[in-house]
Amino acid sequence: MQIFWILAVVLGLGFSGSTSAAPLSGKLFERGTKTPLSEVSIFILPHKLKAITNGQGEFSFPDLPEGPFSIVVNSAGFLKLEQQDYVTGRDPVSRTLYLERASYDAYETTVTDKKDRRDDSRRSLKASQVKTLPGSGGDPIKAIQNLPGVNRAAPFSSQVIIQGSAPKDTVYMIDGHEVPIIFHFGGLSSVVPPEALDRVDYLTAGYGAEYGRALGGLVGVWTRSPRNDRIHGQAFVDLVNAGGLIEGPVGSKGRFLFGVRQSYVGVLLKAITSGNSKFNLTVAPTFGDILGIYEQRLTSRDDFKIVSVGSSDNLSFLLKQPADLDPSLRGQFETNTKFFRLIPQLTHRHSEITTSRWSLGVGRDWINFKTAENNFAISTWSLTVRGELERQWTSSWTSQFGLDNQYTWARVDILLPSVYFDGGVPNPFSSGELLQVGLDTKSPRLGIFWRNEVKASERLTLFPSGRLEYVRNSWSDKREITPLARMALRYQVNPGLSYRAATGTYTQAPEERESSPTFGNTQISSPRSIHGAVGFERDYRGGGSRGIRWSSSAYYRKFSRLVIPTTDGSNYSNSGEGRSYGLENLIQADFLPWSGWVSYTLGRSLRRQPGQSEFPSQYDQTHLITAILARDLGNNWRIGGRARYVTGNPSTPITGGIYDSDNDIYFPIRGAYFSDRLDPFFQLDVRIDKKWIKDTWILTGYLDIQNVTNRKNPEQFQYAYNYSARDAVAGLPIIPTLGVQAEF
């Protein structure tokens, strides 16, 4: 380039004193993403000319002297750009410039988004910030497992356990509409492609009145708006799955996004279980997802969006018949869960102070479990309706009136033995009476709510709310109408310190099997709970972007009318009670190039049944500690690690077996419910990312290793057929995932 500069001067291509002038224009983009950069200064030296880019990244110099010059761009957060150039004559010149970020791996630990946050019980994870967290496998939904209050589920479970509640007490949503699952088999991946997500919401004790039907809490994912500046795309492939996404404008007002993903994780799991003679995969577990989004501005007051999402999750395996297990458990097993949702959404701004939001969730669910001899299948049509009218009455009082309804029509076909199951220990399958059921059911579950936000003073904000729930059992025509009161407050001491408190009553309809006429009890009622929570948030950053943030809260839940199994012929009753309480802390730190967080939960979860003293619940985990540390290594390299320690899961000890000579089987003798524990769980995960930045696209390589130490964490006890001995069954070993992603 220096040779070019010298030749240009020698040959008289121009000099600063030339009377000729040529116009220079162009565009400035972020390198790799091709995002237009606005409000950036561009200098022409040595002529001391300056231009500032507009909203489209455009710039112009109308009178550039003929000859050589330098284009210089030096903007905060980007590498300095200095480019040699020249002009001859008076012909217009156009240039496209690409400015490279100082780092594309800047790791942010922000997990609480206060913008537009109605509910202080909610923690939001921005997908763009947390999808590369160690241990999350690139999935922002899995990242919620790092938050306080999220109990660790079983290794092959796809459920989230919140603050000691049962897994079934957690509701999952996509854009505010309930879906049966949010994770695939084993929690390996979420059902929505991570690249299409805006944020993940996690609602805990004391959550607001706009949601219901969950004793524990909610996990909701929200899809983002497609980009409409140009066509964008990305594709990825790793050892677990592969997929891609494309998005862009449609006409002048529309935009679209389409993504697919398909797994081949079964190949990896077959290798993991190949040394176990008792558990052999014969058909690889698979999952697949498809997502489509279309969004359009209809008028200046109306926005329309429609989301279609489909997911399939399948696992088939062969369980051999070893001598020391239940003789009835052998042969082919298969479980499959599929669902589809179409979610149209309309937002109408009536005026500056009134807005209405309406959406539907229309779709189907299929849940199947098959063995060589038994079958359980549910096929469901689902319609969910959400509507909300928001009105700002005064500068200090805003209300939301809304409805949250759910209608389901299901076909249930069951051929299973009815087995007594309590204390987490089932009787042998062969001991149960084989029942065959085929029936249709419909379940309306309706809810209306009224939520208020009242600014009582400059510092104090009150949130009085109410909700009314209606549930009907189609088998017995049993109806329940339940008023639910909720209240929260926020006290803002200063911009860096706030306190919160919340309480409320909650209810959740019993599961279909619990209220069915064959397997359950048609007269059981909906369980209830009372939540209470107090806490604070402290920001030590002083208005900056780097520093320490600390949030802490204490929670208490009281459960009543819990559904428990019985031996009196009624199958189930509402005789269960319980409580859970705990203290949660989350400390986040950002000090480039280091960043991370520490999450700690100290909690108890207890239950009570007739004739028994209070005992730990199956989901009681006293200590739950998660520490994450990441470092930006420069040149778009980053490394991060996660360490997680959890108190071992409770277990009901079996003190022996009773022989049934008529059926040639042993029945377990249960000790005190959940009075034993597995050894503590510990796992160390590591993730390494590297980006290669080109002008119009980015290539990312990543290595995500879960359970780096290959620790054999005990997950459950396996007993001999006569319950005379037991072994601990270990969880998954080390799982490395190597992959690449390209985006343009």
C-alpha cells in the first residue's frame, strides 16, 4: 500500500492543492454481521474532512480533492480502520467500509432485564447474552438451570423443578401459550431453535395474576422479531444436532423467519450405554423442531405476528431381562412426544394510554408410551386464548384486564397395570391389575385477571391484583370456581438499591390420570398453594456497565389439598400437604476480560401425609451452588467454565421384601419416606468459542464439554428382584460436543 501511495504522488494522480473535486459516498457496516452503523464519524486525511453516518450507515463527501487520501474510522468498541485510497477526475466514487468489533465474544452476565418488567418475581435471560454459557450447550433455555431456585431434575428428565415444587407444578409457554414440554429428551436441547429466541422468562414464588394454573412457577420463551434490513441466514452442525435458519423482509412492511433442526444424539448415547449389558439402545433417540414466524405492521396502530412451531421427541430402547430386576420389565420400550402450535398475535394501540393484545394458541399434542405388552396414548386438540386490555388511568396508575383460557379435547387409550406407587417406590409391574381404557374428554380451564400498578410515592410502587379460575372435570361434571388474590410491592431506595415483596394464592387442576374414572378419583379437587417472597437487588456499578450486582430473596410456599395415592380403593385423595422455603442469592460480576456469576440456594421442601410425620419431599435439595467464570482471550477467543454442586436427591429406603407365592414376586417394604439420600452431585463443564470474522459473514467454532471430570454421579438406586441388595445408577459420563456455525 505504501508503494501505491508513492506511485500515486509521483505520477501526479493528485495533490491537496488540486482544483478538481470528486464526490465520495458509501456505507459503513459492522464487519461480519453487515449491520449498518449510524452516528459514526468518518475522517478523510490529510484533508481534515469529516462525515457522520446516518441511520442506514450512509455517508458522503461532496467535494473531495483529487489525489491520494486516507479513510480513518475510530469508534469506541471497534478496531481502528485506516484505509488508503485515491480519486481522479470528477467522477463520483462509492466505497463500502467494514468496521470490526474489538470483540465478538464479549460475554455479558445480565440475567435480569428491567425494561418493561412487570413482575419482580421474573428473571429474564436474553438469548443473545447467555446462549454460549458453559453447560448450556448453546441453548439459552437450558441456561435457566444456572439460576437460583431451579432444582436439578433427574438426568433424563425434561422438566424444570422450581423451589421445591413437583415437576408437574411447572408450566411451559411459548409466546404466552402453554405447551407440553420445553426441553427434549434428557434436557439436551429446547424445543425452539435458540437463534429464534428473544428471551427466556423464569417466574417464581409470588408471580403475577396474568398467569395461573401452576403451583410452582412458569418457564416461558418469547420469539424475537425477524430482521428486515436484508436476508440473513445461519447454519450449524455438531455432534448432537444440525440445523439452520433464514430470515428477512417481505415487501415494505413484512418480515419472516424460518428455522429447522434435527438431532442424531442417539449415536452419542448408544456409545455411552454400549458397555451396559442391561440397557441397549436399538433405535437411536431423535428429536426435531421446525419454526416459522411472520410479522407485519398492518396500520400505524396495529401489529400482526404469527408463530408456528412443531416439535417431535422420540426414544426407543431394548431392556434386557437380568436376573436381579423385576422379571416383568423386559423387551421393547418406546416413548414419543409431539406437539404443534399456531399462535397468531395482534396488538392494537387504541391511544397513547390504551393498548390491547390478543393471541390464540391452536394445536395438537401427542403423547405415547409403548412396551411389548402395554400402551399409554393421549391425543389432544388444544386451544388457548389470551387477551389483555392495558389502560393508563393516571400518571401513577395503570391497569391490565385480561383473560387466560384453555380448552382441550383429548382421546385417551390406556392398556397398563394399575400399580401402587408411593414414596418414589413402585410395586412390581406384574403385581398390578391390567386395565384397558378408551375414552374421550374435554377440559375447559378458564381464567380472568385484573392487575394494577399503582405508584404510591416516588419510591413505592404497589401491585394489587386478582384472578378468578374455573375448572370442570368432564367425567364427573365437578366444577370449581376459585378466587385468587395477589399483592406485590417494590420500594426503590435509589437507582442502585430496591426491595420487593410479593404474596398470593395459587391453584392447579389435577392431572387427567388423577381425576379419571378408571385410574383416578373423579371427586378430587385442585391442589392449592400460598406463596410469599421478600428480597432486594443491589447494583454496585454506579450507573456504569461493569461491576457487581447482587440480588437476594427468601421464599415460602404452603401447599394444601395435594393429590396422593391411596390404598382404600379410591386411587387418589387430596390428603397431602407440604411446604417449601429457602434463601436465594445471585452475584453477577463483569470486569473485562473476566466475567461470571455465583448462584446459591439454601432450601427445604417437606411433605405430610395422613398417619405420617413431616418428611423431605422427593425434590428436597438443601444446597444448590452454581459458579460460572468466563474470560475473553482476545482475537475472538473465549473460554468459560461452570461448576455445579447439589445435595443428593432424597430416596425412600427399602428395608426388605415380602414374597408373594401366588404371583412369584416380591413386594418392597418401604422405610420412612425419603429419609435416605444419594451422594451429592458435582459436575464441571467447559466451553471454548472462536470466531473468524469476514466482511459479510462469521464462522464460529465451539467445543462444549459437559462433565469434564467424568464423575459418576449417582442418580437413583437399583434394587435386586427380592430387594436384598442395591446399586447406585450413575448419570451420564463426559459428553464432548464439537461444532461449527456459519452466519451471514
